[in-house]
Amino acid sequence: MHLRYLVAAIGISWSAMGAAQANQEQNHPFKIEALAKFEGPWSMTFLPGTSKALVTEQSGKLYLWEEGKAKIDVAGVPAVWFAEHGGFADVIAHPKFADNKIIYMSYAEPGEADTRGTVVARAKLVTNGNSARLEDVKVIWRQVPKVTGGGQFGARMAFSPDGYLFISSGDRVKFEPAIDTSVNLGKIIRLTENGEIPASNPYYGTSPITAQIWSVGHRDPLGLAFDAEGRLWEHEMGPKGGDEFNLIERSRYYGWPVVSNGDHYDGQPIARHSTRTDFVAPQITWDDLAPAGLMIYSGNLFPQWKGSAFLGGLAGQSIVRVELNGAQARQADRWAMGARIREVEQGPEGAIYVLEDGRHGSQGRLLRLTPKK
């Protein structure tokens, strides 16, 4: 049944729904402003030293956005494989972007015999008035092997305080590769800024694929972020009832697909983390969130939240605040947003920026959250 008729059938008017949403927002500790709209946005990053942000759309578009101005379609973006979960994913800036104008992109790339996989490329962003383009695009990392199917690419990136590039690689719904160290599916990867393998990696000196690996046993890691002390935090979309929030440590095994706090979507059970103490158990588990995007707040607009992690919920249509206390984490707040939330980012002025998913009924808006006066 169409949603409009369903609403009428149960006796709720559209105006009542709007009033309910307004009441919901009144309970938020922040003001919400809609700034722009995108078609299926996936990620955003503010460019250091500017008020401009790059925004990706899953279909393969990259935009340069600045408040109050028309968004600029960035030319020179590589072709992507766009279907199901695949497409143009993350974008981040080089730590020295102000000097070198280098950015990094992750996206799904087609292979032979109906296969595909995540790749990471770096490029120089060149701007000139109302135009922007990418130059010197170079792929520096690929999922190996490419496999069939369109699910669970991972594809998040983050730079560590000491300048290493971390990449999340999903298991591609193939399960066993996540715990097989001869392939890089279902792993967290650590590379240099140029895509080389650091000698300090835990498996350095083995095969070129194995040597990339930092941690093992991940399903669909869709959030990576470093805290002020240099700890790497991650969340991943688990099976039914098994979404996770983890502290990522060197050479540790995180259990997928052997253990989980959820079960397969067909109802088949999975052994719990409590049965295998040799695997790292998640610090937080959700059964209704489908987490996406991760930011650790360091601004001054919300001083009470400095050091907290923020993430979006797709299925959960919410924003979650996670309180970090050293190496421990706990959920502190969860705010209903009435839309699938794909990305959470901090702006240069300390505001929190949020991207709605833009699919499955969400509007694809870019929202800004600021304190209520």
C-alpha cells in the first residue's frame, strides 16, 4: 500500500506527521538547518583551511560545496561500478592538503567475469573560480580478489596522527575471506600516503597482500576515526542484531564470520563473542541501527561533547553519540532524525554536519546542527 493511503487508513494526517516530527526536533539539544540537497550522497569532508567541503554521490559524482554558493561538479572523477551497495564511496583530504591539494577517493571498480571490488585512488584537486577538476588520478590500493555480488564494500578511510592511511575493506558477503589473511577482504588496511606497505605493519615481510593488513575479521566496516590520543575506532554493519562499535588494535582478530552478537538474516544462528575469548568483542552492539559514518568531535560549539564519537543510523534513522573514556566506549545519546543518516562530519566552525542517505525515502539533505540558544 502506498504510504499516503496507509497513513490515511490508520487515521494519521500528513499535518499530524509533520507536527510529530517538529515535536521530535524540539527534544533535540541542537538546532537543525537544511543547507543543500544531493542525490544519494555517501560521504563528505571539509577541506583543511577552508569553508568548502567535498561531497560524494554514490552514482559517481563528486561536488565541491560551500554554503550560499552553487555546488560545483568536479570533473575527472574515475568511472565507478554503481549498483546495490557499490559506487562512489568515501573522500578525505591529505593531512597536508593546504600545501599539496591531494585528496583520496574510494569507489567500486568492475573486474572480469562480473566481479568488482573497492579501490582507493589519490588525485590533485585543482580549482579555478567556479570550476574544479581532478588531475594525476592514481589507484594506490585494490581489494584482492575482486568477487561477484554487490554488497559490503566497506570503503571508509582515515589518516592516523602519524600520517598512515587506514582503509576499511568489507567481506563482500563472502564470509570466510574475512578471516583469511591471504586476501584483504574483511580487513582494516594500513598503508603509507602513497599506498606503500609500512615496515611496522604486523605482517610485513610476508606476501604483498597479507602485509597490508592491520586487523582481521570484519564484516562491513562503514566508519573509521581516530580520537585525540591516536586510538582508532570503527563501527561495522553486522548481521541481524549484530552491528558493532570497536576499538581497532594492531594484529587483532575481531571474529567475523566465526562469532557475532547477531544471527544470519535467514535465521541461522552464529556463535556469540562470549564463546571465543581469543577474538575481540565489540564494546557496543546494536540490533536496529545499521551504522554509517563516524566522527569524533573536537570542536568548541558543543564543549560538553568534546571527545565523543558521532555516527549515523541508516535503518535506525538516528544520530548516536558514543562517549569515549580512554579505551572504553558506551552509548550516551540517540536522537531520532526521521531519515536514514549516511554521514556525520564536523565543520571548521565546530558545527556538526549530517548527510541524509537520499535513498529509500530519505531526502538526501545536508543538515547543520548547532546549539540551541
